[in-house]
Amino acid sequence: IPVKDVNEMIEDIHESSVRLIDIVNDFLDASKLEQGSMNMEPVDFTISDVVGEVMRDLKTICEEKGVQLVQDPSLASLPHAKADKMRIKQVIYNLIGNSSKFTEKGSITVSGQADDHFIYISVTDTGRGMPPEAQKLLFRKFQQAGSSLLERDTTKGTGLGLYISKQIVELSGGKIGLAHSEPGIGSTFTFSLPRA
């Protein structure tokens, strides 16, 4: 077998292994959340640091698609959040990861604002967007909503990312939702967390 073919096979095996681990982890997280057995360890942390870490992780994937990741300057001036830092990183990873799946060109921007009690984080993309009937499926277990209900297989997702994110954010004392989406224009997801 030519070396090129062997390398491609190894790469396919590696991608499938990572994918399988992600699927198992999603199911384990969903199960823990439903049983109330997920341990949350709230700490004071800076959102911009967590967003930066996630963007570094996803940078290569987005660059290969020609999609720009933008960390809005508003994040740097936010007060500290009070939540489980690793779990909130998971939420941000899910939101930016979802945006990257449905965005073929343009950008994904993370921005923030705060009031006296909460911090609000928004993830805005220039992706496919969703029609109203698809938006109704969001945050449900095993559901994925793109611009078409037939897009499920193209995203390589379990349909648990937004469901898990919703559980984590609500356990943290915040709320998560779709702020806006328009087919062909893009989507904005927003979630809140208590201030430290």
C-alpha cells in the first residue's frame, strides 16, 4: 500500500476515534445532568480567557474553511463570572463549534455585556441561519437544526451539544437561548452567567 494511502487511513482512524470519544462524553454528560450527579465547582474567572482558549482550539478548523474567529473587545472589560469554569468552557466550545459547522464563509464573533447581576455572552455567526420551524427544535435532546431538517448527517454532531449547554447554564444560575437567526444571514446565541 502506498505511504499516502496509509497516512490517509491513519488520519481517518484518528478522526473516527476522536469523534467516538466526543459521542461517549456527550452521552455521559447528558446522563449526569439528568440524574443531577454532575458536580459543579463555581469559581471566579474571566470569560475572555476562556473564549480565547476555545478559539485557539478551533482556530485551525475555522481557518481551513476560511471563517474568521473574532474575540470582540467588549469581552476584556467584563466583570468576573461565578460558575464552573470548565463547564462554561464546554458551553462556549459547543456554541462556537456549532457556528463553525454551519458557517461556510465570513466570521464567528463572541461579544459580551453586563448589568448589575449578570454577564451576557453572545456568539454571532454569518452562517446558514435557520427558518422558524427549525428554531423550535433547538436545545432538545438529539435535535440539530440547520437551514433544513435534512442537514443532520452533514454536521457530524450527536444533537446533544445545545441540550447539554442549556442544562449547564441553567445549573449555573443563567439562561441560554437563540437571540436571532435568519436563513442565509446567520445566527446569534446568547447565554447569561451570574457575576462574581
